[in-house]
Amino acid sequence: RFDGHDFIPQAIDKGAIAVLAENEKSYDCPVIYVDSTVKALLAMAKAYRAIFDIPVVGITGSVGKTTTKELVANVLSQKFDTLKNEKSFNNQTGVPLTLLRLNQEHRVAVIEMGTNTPGEIAALADIVRPTIGVITNIGEAHIEFFGTRDGILKEKSDIFKYIGESGRAIVNGNDDKLRTLRGKLKNVLTYGLNADNDIRGENVKDMGLEGMSFDIVYGDGRITATIPSPGIHMVMNSLCAAAVGLTLGIEPELIKQGIESYAPVEGRMQIIKTQRLTLLDDSFNANPTSMAAAINIACRASGRTVLILGDMLELGEKGAEYHRDMGKKAVECGADIMIGKGPLMKNACEETERAGIETMHFDTSEDIMRALDNCLRDGDTVLVKASHGTNLKDVAEYIKANF
């Protein structure tokens, strides 16, 4: 969308002492000319990462990467000075920029790695060189580019090629695809709700929007914790964080502290009590698994449930079907109002309208915002969720400011 070279003068004005550039223009500072600034950035980060002999946790998966990264870093930071990606800086620029922030004070790093292109996890893992590799799950996110969930599994599993002989693999043992890795990987640890997992959750209690309480069971040990965020997926993410913490010698009481002090990242199931209603701001991103979970959470809260849902992108030829499934999920869970944005979400709206749910569909966020003035009531629970490219963040901001 932009040519980074256009911003070089501005960077120099703000104190940049040197730049990488692909063009051959001269600038008022030293310039390193390269064929590809992206490849050069990756090479720099790889060389810099090699200086640090510390544990590095690499995290990937279809759903929950950022939340799991935050939880893992929260647990580890109870004991260690911990580096983590800011926000969702998990791609070929965000990951190297994160690694280049390492310093001598850091005792561990937690690096989230995303992909929507075959080979991207291998390229990122090559520079991260994780000592612990984590896969949260194998879902349908970006399935357009990988064909099947098996294709996604193959891509995500590339992380384990770079953890070394002494590295540890940590995977979601409840995931049908990841369970197949158990006999194929050395030094693998599983977490989940099933009894055969190494780290398992027991006595799970749903407290609605207040969160989830549960026991973390490992060997002869048990930790009772409460995650202040709703949904069974948050228990799974917490179990993953506990598995990493136990691997790195974090004491049980510190694992508990790390989980219980978790705060969601902006736009990631943030629960915001406005003067008039409860907003569930989950507007940063979406895929079928996360959207279904969010609909379930919203519909179990008090008051009327208003779903404001936008297109889920990069789902390939089954995109329309996945969206129809979201409409069926809204009907199943008992939503009161459905507001859709985008051509794909029309499929969901057709399902809710057919079931008699009050349904509206709009092409723009501005149209949605105009409709909300006559739609929302005191006491409503409002979920806002869509893929990042659909952009419903402005709708969430409008609700915060006006309701």
C-alpha cells in the first residue's frame, strides 16, 4: 500500500542514523543498498538472535496465537525479564523487528509467528530459532492458501524443524490434527481437557463474562486458577501458558499469578461496560472457530444479544458455507439481533432472517453506525467481530463513544 522509501526523509528527521534501501537515491545519512529490504531485515534479525543464549518460545496456530502469546509472556514475566511481540507483530517484518529489540536484560523471549503463505513459518522459525515450539490448534484460518487443514498442519509443523535436538514441542492435545504428532516428535508435551494430556484442566467452571475457573493438573501437582476472560478457549490458552511455565521452571504460585493478572489485547474480546450496555470488542480479527466461540459467549450474557459481524476473509471456495454456519450458530445460541457487513456475511444474515431474528445487512460501517442509534437499548450485550480487513473497529469505537 505504501513505498517505505517515501518515509526515509521523515525517519532521518526523527533521528535515524542509517537506512536500508532498495533504490539508489542518496540520503542525508549512511545508506546500505540491498536487493530486498525484507530479506535484509530477516538476515539481520537472524544474526542478532544468534547472539543471545536464552530460551525462546515460538508460538503459532490457527486461532488464539496472540492471546496465548500474551498469557505465556504474562506467566514468564512473573520471574524473568521477558520480550514479546507488540500487538500482533507476527509476520516477516513484525517478527524480525521484535527480535531486534532483544537486549542483555532479557532472560526469555516469546515470539508469535503467523502465516498466510506456504513456507512462511519455516522462514520465520529459521530466524527465531525457538527452543520451545508451540502450536495452539489447526483450524480453517487462511485455508484459501493451504487447501485443507492437513495443509495448514504441515505449514504450522515446520516450527518443530528449528527447535533443535534438546528443544521441546508443546501442542494442544485436544486438537485432532495435532494429536497425530504425538508419536512423531521427540520431547513433546500435550495440554488439554482430556485425561491423557500431560497438562490437563479439571473442575472447569464457567462464570460468564467474569471468566473461567479451573484446576491445572500436572504429575502430582495441581494449580487452581481463574482467568478473567470468558470462554473455554481461555482455559486452553491458560493450560498452554502453564505448560510453558512448568517447562521453564516457573513456580506454581507464579503461574497462577500470571494467569489471573491477564488483560486482553485491544480488540481481542475486550469486555467494556459503557454507560448503557456491555460491548464485547472482538473486532481485530475473525475466523470460523473464533467467531463461533464469540457468538456463544455473547448469547450467554445478560440482556438482549446484538451481533455485529463482518466478513471472515481468506476462507477460499467454502467461504459462503462458513458464513452460513455463523448464521446457524447465531440462531442456535438465541441471538436477538443480527447486523452483518460485507458480501460474505449476507449468507449468515439469510439464515438469521429465515429463523425470524431481526436482521440487517449493510455495506459500510457508516451505515451500521447510523442504524445503531435506533437499534441499541440499555442493557444490551453487543458483540463486534470481523476479519481485520473487513474493519469493524470503527463501529466498536463508535459504540464506546456514544453509548
